[in-house]
Amino acid sequence: MISQRTAQNHVEHIPTKLAADPGPPQRPFRRSPHVNPDGEKDLYNSRQPADDVANYLEPWSKVLEKAGYPPEQATEAALQVLPDILRYNRTKPPFYPNGRRPIEDIYSYRWAWLTYGNAPPTGLKPHADLLTDFPCLGPPNP
């Protein structure tokens, strides 16, 4: 069961069977035209993460080189996100890139990664009103 808070501050419960994507695995970069051009998105989404290094290490490294990374660092940076799965190690603190918390500005983290640190933070602030009890969601931002 997934719960979400509506604009009217009501909690809606969605069965996970309906909320889950029945298609390919959910992939953090699945909608990123910066790394995968729109014409490649469907092919990328149809492939398995286990094949990501073989399929995408070279093209993603080239994208990162164009963004300012030296070649060796571009390859290392691409390997930080390939295979494209959300990693979580219980022995480490749960901060990006080790999992994600609702209060993290992942968009800024990804732009920093994509631009070799040259994109300034967005200035977006996380919710400061998350609830301690499930479903943990505060009122929507205006």
C-alpha cells in the first residue's frame, strides 16, 4: 500500500499492485534526456540494468567528457551510476547516493554529477514538515 497526501490534505491509499510499474525495472535515469536522448529512451527502458555497463559506459562517459570531466574521471563518474539501479547499503548512512530520503534534492545532485560540479544548486528546499508516522507526507508545497 502506498499513501499520498492530496492538495486538500487528505490521505489517499493506493494498492501497490496498481502503483507499481508492471514494465521494466524502475531506473533512476529512465527519463533523463541529458544522458539518453528521447529517441533512445524506449530502448534504454526496455533493457535490463545488468547490461547497462556494456551498453552505456562508453556513450555516457563521452557525455560526461563533453561536460568537462577528464576521460578517466568521466568513466569513473559513469560507473557511479551504472548499472542504473538505486543502491542501498545498510551499513552506511542513508544519504544519496546510498538510497534516497524524501528531504534530499536529488535533482541538484544529479545536475552536479552531469556537469562536473558546474551547475549551481537549484535553491529548492526540502519539505520541513514530514510527519513521523506513516504515510510521513506533509501538506503539498503551494
